[in-house]
Amino acid sequence: MADKLKQIRNRIDVLDGRLVKLLSARARLAQRSGGLKQGATYRPEREAQVLRRILAANRGPLSGAALARLYTEIMSACRALEDAMTVAYLGPQGTFSQEAVAKHFGSATAAVPCGSIDEVFRQAETGAVGYGMVPVENSTEGAVGRTLDLLLSTPARICGEVMLPVRQCLMGRGKLPRDVRKVYSHAQSLAQCQQWLARHLPRAERIAVVSNAEAARLAARERGAAAIGPKSAAALYRLNLIARNIEDEAKNTTRFLVLAAHGAAPSGRDKTSLVMSTHNVPGAMHDLLGPLAANQVSMTRLESRPARAGLWEYVFYVDVEGHQQDANVARALGELKRKASFLKILGSYPAAVA
């Protein structure tokens, strides 16, 4: 048994040596490609293509999610050799927004916490950072209205998206649910866990705060208090994990958008986001969606928001499959420009890979 284990470990050591050489060779090629690039170092379409190819080639035993994390970190480290990147996100540290940055860009990318979604937009718009990460919708609680409102006026473009599974944890100075008399969290997280809270902490006071990280900070200062948020917040504020995965919907997911001064080229599997409005006449909305159907463009999302221009007027946020450079999408957008009273293309970008 000991001899067999030693043989296996020797083979692992040999493979580790090969991996180091291959990773170094990849990093040198990344440096060379960085010198040939014009414009931004981060190319969302290229990174999406790499991940898709790797996942298609995967035969296990590593899961696709695990392999995607590994390659995201490899690309992050190689990208850092080409240029230093900074991403603004809705802070403080220990939020799901920070987790979205790490999932999409990797840990070699500098992340700057901001106090509000507005500040994330300003940082990206002014060039203070290269990119911004903002939440746009949750599968349980719906759209993030402030993000939609700011997309209407921002000069920044959407160049990527992140789908982040939301795993809510209860954390506090105590170790058992019976120790908890008060629960701090963001309003959306409280809503996402209301059934669990009703079953396990029916008498605990629920207090909404500006972020899950702020909730963890407050819970760390009070006996009998707990917070709901990501597991990373527990480690950051030295809290005990009292319960894991307490979200009411197991598939609870938040979608984030990546903002930048530049767009993304076609990757082969893309989305295009736009916002538009129409005149308030019978059948106007039907006519507005007609070009999508006529050109076989699949609409994946339609969201209405009150317009700031007038009472009872609305703008419509639409996501479609395909890149604005694709022939059928380009034809549909051309027809929409003629029919809509207002149309703004927010960006075309790779659909989230994993």
C-alpha cells in the first residue's frame, strides 16, 4: 500500500512539473499577445471562447464549475502580466458583488468597493477604473431598478455578464440559531430567506441595512445578533457560520453586468441589451416587437420602467440573443430605430459561460 501511494505521488509530482512549464509557456505567450493588442487588455469575447472550449473538452473528474474557476484564475494571472486592471463594485468588502468580480475576473484583478451603484457607474464612466460590476436582476426578487435607471443615461457600455448563484448564510458571534434575537441583512437577502427565518427564527427581529457586509459588521459588535450574507463575510468579520444555504429558492441567482468604455466583439454566443420607448397609441408595443420576430431574433428578457420624461410613460429594457453585428440582429435593430420613438443599444457581450 505504501509503495503504491508513493508511486502515485511521484506521478503527481511529475505532472506538476509539466504543468508549471506549460503555465509559464502560456504566460509568456500572453505577454507577447499583450504587446500586439490595440486598446484594452481584457477581451471578454476571447476569454469566453477559451472557457467554452475548455468546458467542452472536459471529461472529468473535475466539474465544469471547478475547471472554469481554475482557468479564470490562470487567465487573471496572465492578464496581470500584460496590464494592471481595476474593477469597481458595490461594496463594502464581503458582498455578493465582490464575489461576482472574483468569479468573472479572478483574484489577480484589483477590486475597488464603492458606496452605491451610482458610484460604480461614475467610476466606470470617468475612467477612474477600467470596469464596473453592477447587479441588474435576481431570479427571486426581480430587477434592480437603480441599475436600470442608470443604464438609460450612462455613456458606458455593457461588455459582459455574470450569473452568480446566491448562497445565503446565517452568521454571528454565537454558534446556534437559539442564540439569535436579531437578524441584520440587506432587504433583498431578508426577502430571499423569509421562509427559513419564519421556520427557524420566528421571534427574531429583522433589520434591513445597506449591505450584507454592513450586516456582518453590526453582528460582530452585538451579542444575540446575526447577519445574513455570503460565506466570505463570515471570514472577513470573524463570525461563526450558524447555518448555510438558507435561501428559500435553491436556484436563487443574481445576474451582474460588466460596464466599460469599450464593447465586446462577437464571441459566437452573445446577448445584446437595449432600451427603447414607443408612442402611447394602440398596438405600439406589438409593432415594436415585430422586427425581432420577423428577423428570428429571440428575446430573453423584457422589463418596463417608468420614464422620467412624462407621467404614465414607460421605457422597455430588452435582452435578445445574438450580437448587434450578427446579420439578423442588425436588421432587427435597423427596423427598430425607424419604429421606436427612442432606442439605445446598451451593449453586446458574451453570454455567461458558467
